[in-house]
Amino acid sequence: MKRSLIALLIFMAMTAGCSRLSPEGVNLPVFDKIYYVVFEGKPELSKGTVYYGDALEIGKILSQQPGANNLYVAKISILNKYNDMMKDTAVFYAGDGKMMYDSVGEVGKPLTEGAKILGFTGKTGVLWFKTKSKVKSLSEAAVNKAQDLYNKAGK
């Protein structure tokens, strides 16, 4: 009788503990998303940060790798609170040693983690790309150009 009562108490204690560990009750960490920025030519990125505007840090540069055909690929992480900025209209450029965020359009589709994003060695490259690509869909042009450069880099 005592054994049955003890076994019942242990069983009840175990099931009560399991219900507290349900997925709804656990706060899992949310990790920053990773993207690859492809540059034609070596960008001057001496600081390991990604910025929007002059002062808002939105991410970090994790690595920079040279590729074939004078292409460079920078692996970046973007803070989760800025994920809504990461659309197929996103581009980056090097400015003052930092990687700077810019957009080539107003509306775009969200990027998936690991997406290739077009990068420019300076702000003038972004402006020239916007001007040159007015006829085409800018976001499609940016995505296609980034994928082409990434493939040429031999990655």
C-alpha cells in the first residue's frame, strides 16, 4: 500500500513538472539572422559594424572573404529587431570604414536567412545603380546582381 501511494505521488510530481516545460512556457533565445553581402572590388570596412544612417548600429560584420574576379563576400548578422528592413530592396555600401544599409526601393519581399545582398564600395555606386536600373525592377536587379557576383566569387 505504501509503495503504491509513493509511486502515485512520484508519478503525479513527474507529470506536473513536465507540464511546466511545455513549448509555450519556455522562452527560447532568438538569434540574429545571417546574410552575405557581395562586393565588386575590395570594400574599405575597417570597423566591424553595420549601420543605418550615421549612428544606428543594426548588425555586425562577421567575416570578409576575397573571391575570384576581384569580388569580396562579407558575412553579416543583422539584429532581430531590424529584420523588417531586410527585404529584396536592401543593398549595402562601404562608408567611413563601416558597412552602411540602403534601399533601392520602397516595397520589397522579405529576405530569407543566408540571402545574397548586393554591396557597393561607396555611396556613388548605389546612386549609379539606382539611376541605371530605373527601367527594371530595382529589387529584382539587386537580387540577380548579388547572386551573379556570389557565383563568380566561387563560393
